[in-house]
Amino acid sequence: MDYRTKANGKVWDSVAAKHFETYHVQKVLDHTPVINDLIRNEVGDVEGKSLLHLLCHIGTDTLSWRLLGANATGIDISEESINYARRLSNAAQIDANFMVSDVMDLRPTQKYDIVFASTGVLCWIPNIDRFAEIVQKCMNDEGFFYLHDGHPFINMIGKGDNGTGIVSDYFFKNVGAYDSFTDYTDPSFIVKEKSYEWNWTVGDVINAFCKAGLKIEYFREYPNFFYYGYPGEVSTDRTEQYPCTFSMKARLK
């Protein structure tokens, strides 16, 4: 395992308890799926289908897919996150499988109808080509991969000396290293663990999956975030004049 990925696993261990408080856990306990409408509509009917959720964290989305009819399995590098996912699964009496694994080292024992990843996942992937290869190995012949994530363009936008505008390089390839950061669900909670992030352009993503033998069915860009609206996050109703999020669907050729 990459030492940076191992460090990131400790980050997600450290935020699991906080996110169990600040995520929409009660909705899942009430058997209300928390997948947003955009993703639900794009993924489509999952009734009776096998679904693998990569980087599932505490499992709220994984369990939501189960509520929508999928036979869902969630995988995450953080053992503490998976402990909370299993705790939520048991408390809500929603049957789903959860496994601790680094997705970059994943050796799938079965193939799935749907491989799913969302949202804020690609920044934690140290090798996009390897990630695409892993996804390909997890899909059955009739299956597809669906990804929803923040658009890499938004990493360029920030406040500089002349106001809001482009403040960084879209093609920046150095690994970002951070000693601490503010949790996105609670601005008062400071994560005091070393973390590492990677930046992948649209071209990086599309080319990686094409190289892995997948056919891109669509790549869609959106001017809003479609996030859950936790404290500290941008409202889902706000739109910009630049792409904020994207979705991609890919199948085996």
C-alpha cells in the first residue's frame, strides 16, 4: 500500500465518528435513501442488481442503494468507517456487505452489474490508470461503472488579490500534502492527520478508462454541486458559470 494512501486511511478513521453524527444517518435508519435525484436517475433501476460501492466511507449511500433494491457491497480503506457502516446496517436492519480494503489493491472475488463511486473520490486515488483497471476487473460483461465527482476545474477557482478567479494550474500534478484541514461537515472540527490528495484532469479520467478497455457512454458536466448541504458545504441550489461537478458512465467494449 502507498504510504500516502495509508496516511489517508487514518484521516478517514479520525472523521468516522463525526460523520456518523453529521451525515444523514437518521434518514437511513428511517429507510429513506439519501442518494440525490440526479444520481438515482442516471444510474437507473437497481432492483435485483449487484452493486459495488467503492470508497463507501460509513455506508449511507451503500445502504441507500440496498433500500432501492440493489444487492449492495461497500468497500473502504478505513476500518473505523466500515465499523460504523456495519453498525448502521445492523441498527437499520438493512442487509448489505462491507469490506475493508484499499481499492488500489482490490482483488475482486466476483463481478458486479454496477460499480459505483461518488462524491469526492478521485482526489484520494494515487494512480488513475490503476483505478480504471480495478474498476474494469470488478464489472461483469453487461455491467457498467458510474462516477459522480467534483469537477477538476473547481480546483482552479479561489480568491486572489484581484477577487475571485483562477488561482491555480489546471494541469498541476504534484501531490498535495496537508498537515490538517477543516472537516466539510463541521467547520469547527479540525482533522489533525497528515493527508495527501491528487489532481486528475477530465482528460486523465476519460483516457484512463478508455485505456482500461471501457467505452464511455457519457460524460456530463454540471454548474452546481449536488452535494447534501451539510454545514460548511455549498448549497445544491447554487449554480456557477463554470463546471462544478461531473458524471460519467462507462461499459465494457
